[in-house]
Amino acid sequence: TQLLEQSPQFLSIQEGENLTVYCNSSSVFSSLQWYRQEPGEGPVLLVTVVTGGEVKKLKRLTFQFGDARKDSSLHITAAQPGDTGLYLCAGASRPGAQKLVFGQGTRLTINP
Amino acid sequence: NAGVTQTPKFQVLKTGQSMTLQCAQDMNHEYMSWYRQDPGMGLRLIHYSVGAGITDQGEVPNGYNVSRSTTEDFPLRLLSAAPSQTSVYFCASMRRSVNTIYFGEGSWLTVV
């Protein structure tokens, strides 16, 4: 059974600080995705990384896929209150796989 | 611009009652899924379908039934509600060969 462990589970920081969220596994994934979920809504896809070592940037968010395709990180620079939410990573065992494995999530709070 | 639509948004059931959570998507996606989300446990797959007439069990299928008579609709039935089924339920759809999942807004279910 493939598992994804996210850390930390909770993070509360001040506006303007930087932070990194990790998503780790002992299994190899074909791709990893990051979702953000706001209260009362479903998760929304932020990015998909598919190549080992790949780095993708989305404004102040930087996503990296580990070289061995077993882990990923999300780094936020100069966090803003609008970044507050639940961040979920999800892995696919093969391209086009419908059954994604989700991490337990990181609840991020950015205080003004 | 509907995407994935779930109803109802909120529901309170008594132990032993049955109910159906409705899900419809208008994107002509082949794959549809139901997840439940509980604190600290991320998203867990209940049942999924790769196309009309085809369904399969996910990680936590006990106590739930599904059917897929059309491409658009994927209802989730709780046969005899139990307090352990108190959760937030998300319906999702995905196009075959593309790992991007589109989630509904969620259904909050409380079983007393």
C-alpha cells in the first residue's frame, strides 16, 4: 500500500515569512500533485509534477519533485493571509491512474 | 460552468437511516469517485467508476453503495447510517489519462 506522509500537519506563521511543506513516501510515484482546499470547498489542483527533480513555480509557490520520485515539497515565499488553507499532496502510481493516494494534509494559517 | 455538483450540502441522519448523496458532472469525464475527508486523515477513496456501468471499491467501501447508470451521474448510497459515517464527502471526476481531479464542493453529513 502506497502512503504519503505530509509534514507538518499544522503550521501557523506571520505574514511575510517563508515556509516549506513536505510530502514523503517510501514508494515511487508516476506523478505528484498539490491541491489547496479552502473552508467549505473542495480541493483545487495547484500543480502536477511528473519528472524526478522537476521544479515548478506558481507566483510565490515553488514545487519540487524529488529525484527518486518518492517525495515532493512546497515552498511559499513571503506568505500572505490569502495563502491560508489546507494543502494536500496526492500521488499517482502510474500515468492516468484514477486512484490517487492522498497525504493527510497540512493546515496552514498565515497571520496578518 | 457547473463542473461537479453535489447535493445535499448538509444532512443530519439518525443511526440506521438510509440516504443518497447525489453527484453530477457536465464535463463528460470517464472517471468518477467518492471520497470522505476526516480530520487528520486526508481524503480516502470510498468507491470509484471508470465508466458507465462499471464501479469498484476503494479504500473504505463498507456501508456504502454506488451505481453508474450514466456518464454524468454517480450517486453514493448509505445503506444504514452509523455515527462512524459522520464526515465530509466529496465527489470527483477526472478525464481518462489525465491525472487532474475536479472535486465537488462537498456534502457535510452528521449521523446522530
